[in-house]
Amino acid sequence: MTKPGETPDFDGCDHVREIIKYLKGDYLDHVIFSNSQPSGGALQKYSAMGQQPVALGDLKQIKKLTAANLHVSNVGHEYDLIRHDSLRIASFIERAILRN
């Protein structure tokens, strides 16, 4: 989710660009983008706080920024808060490692 004053209107490309900027170079091997779909109720709650889901953005543009392998996967969960699901992320990373 975007955060007012921190990442307003940021998409995936903006996040990758910022990470590379703060690392002072492209040291990324893999980037995982979440394509999870939060419920309408959760989206309304976050919208009231000025937050919205982070859009993927243009993959072609992201590929110009980084040589990392780009992955799009359902790695989110929603209870009271919209967050990344640590078990889904761990499972995804494990599968990615086994493929290499």
C-alpha cells in the first residue's frame, strides 16, 4: 500500500528505482511484486487514510532499471491490515531457489 508523505502514487517501478538509488547501484537479484487482491472493505479503509495498492507499473521500464529476475505472485494476506504473507513469500523464495 502507498503511504501519504512517503510513497504517494508510487508504483513498482518507483520502488525499484528508490531501492537502487539507496543501494547506490543495481545489486538486486530478484524482485517480487505482489498481485494479491485485497477486499473492497479493506481498500475502503485504506483509501480513507489516503492509501492505495501499489500498482505493478511498466515491466519493460523496470527491466531497464534492473537486471534482476522479476516475479509477480500472490504473496499478500489480509486480516485487519493488508500485509505481505511471510509464509507465501518464504514458499515463493524456496521454489525460486530450487529452480536455479
